[in-house]
Amino acid sequence: MSHSTVPRSKAEATKPVEEPAASGDAAGPPDAPPRGKQGRRSKLSLRLRYRRDRVLLLMTLPAVALVLVFNYLPILGNVVAFQDYDPYISDNGVVSILNSPMVGLENFQRIMEDSAFWNALKNTLVLFFLQLVLFFPIPILLALLINSVIRPRVRAVAQAILYLPHFFSWVLVIAVFQQLFGGAGIFSQLLRQNGHDGLEVMTNPDTFMFLLTAQSVWKDAGWGIIVFLAALASVSPDLYEAAAMDGAGRWRRIWHVTLPALRPVIALLLVLRVGDALTVGFEQILLQRDAVGPGASEVLDTFVWWNGVRNQDFGYAAAAGLIKGVVSLGLVLAANKVAHLMGEQGVYKK
């Protein structure tokens, strides 16, 4: 039987011949979700996921237990803020809470009328803004400076020197500053030997906030350097080479390559710093409280400690601490929302 010799049209001649679909492929568009056994396999059951991740889950159990015991269970004690709590009712703290009389919002009303609380809040916010403006950018600048050092040995020595004060206790840090800037410190003695007055830094209420910021920079800047250096290590050298080939100088490369790579880390740390705005260093301030007086040094943490531990007004102190916690939570949520608007992930995704 001979084949037909009638020529086909040009459209028919150029039209590609579609191959039949394989017998195992499901009909439908290529973007359609898998069906049948493949679809069921793509969604692992809870039991299968537990079997797959059981080792990781077991490894996290101690950390979860610690968080539950020391972070979440104490939240139940916030009921003291609504009581006239008396810890001497019983040797058992739970029994004391259950038998202490409820006073409703009386403790919160006292706080709103207490000028000492508003002074502590003002000092806390002033110190936070100072540390945010003066302390937060310094680890970024030091990380950029260390990252620009070519010799690895010099870079490692500089990083170790800057990171070492992080291991010092606040007692040692304050002692070092006292020996340098105190009334009998080295700089005061040098000034007196040259006919000038000595320094009054450690006992001057007007400069106390700047002193706290300087101590925080010296102690904790090295910790921030490590975080930003880790982020800089993930930047591909090809980006710097491409920018250099396009004629970008050092400052242009920092502005257009380095800082965009650091932006997610900066946004995350900024959100965490804003959430920690009302916690500005309890031990650091308490050790220097008597030198400048409570008017210049009282913050919310020392206010809670003084009223709760020293004055034993536990319900009043608990109410102040609860206000601080609620405000801090609101600041975290607000800062995280701003990070989302800037296109960053923040603490958690949308």
C-alpha cells in the first residue's frame, strides 16, 4: 500500500508533533499539584516527621525545659501585681500568693501617681536613646574596619583585643573606669600636676548617662563585632570585584555592597534592641547608684528592685515590672512591623 504524495500545507509541515504523555504522568497543566500517592508522600504525617526529627527534638528538650521553668512559669507570679502580697503568711510562696488579699488595680494607680516612677521611666528612655545613637553603630563601624584589614593575623589580634572586655564583670569594668576617670584616677592626677582641676566624671549626675554609654561600648562592642563579621563573611568576593571593575571606590563598595549585605542583620538586632529598650543594665547602674544619687541613676529595673527587695512592697514592684513587660512587648511588635515594611524579616516572618 503506497503512501499519499499530496504535499501538506506549510503550517502543517512546520507544526511540531506532540509526543504522547508517559503512562505514569498525570494529565493536566505542568503546575498542577501532584495527585495520588505522590501527593500523599509530599505531605508527611506527624508520625513520620517525628521519626525523622526525633533526635533533634530530644536535643532541644533540655533547653525547652529550662525556658519553661525559668521564663514561663514565673509569669504566673504576675498575679502579685493585683494583690497586697505578704510573703510571711507561709513558708510556701504559692500558699502566700493564694492567701494574700486582692486589691485590683490599686498598685497601678499608685504607680501613675508616683513621681519617682516617671523619673525612672525618663532616665530609662534617655539612656536607651543615647545607647541607640552612640553605641549601636560602633560595632558596625569596627566590623567594617577589621574586615578591611588584609593580614589575617592582625585581624585576629584586633578582634581578640576588642572582644576581651566582654568577659569582664561590671565590677571590674567600673573599677577600671574609676582608676582612669575617678577623682583620684590617672587623668585627674595628671591634670592636677599641670595646674588644672581634676575630673568629676564618676560622680557627676549631668554626665552619668554618657558614662554608662561609654562603659557599655567598651565592654560589649566586641560582641557585636563578631555578629557583623559573621554576616560580612557571607558576602561573595565577586560582588566587590564586579563593583571595582565598574569603577566603584572603597566607599562606594561599602555603601552599595557591604551595607546591603548587613541590612538584614542590622534590622534584626535593631528590633531586639528596641524590645530591650526598658532594660538598660541593672547591675551596671546599681553599682554606681550611690555615687550620683537616685535622681540621675534610677531606671525601671532599679526602681523595681528598690521597692520590691529593699522596701518589700512586692505588689507595687510587680505592677511596675508588669508595665515594663507589656510596653517592651509592644515595642518589639512595632519594631518588627517596621522591619517588615522595610522588606526585612525581623524577628519572625509575616
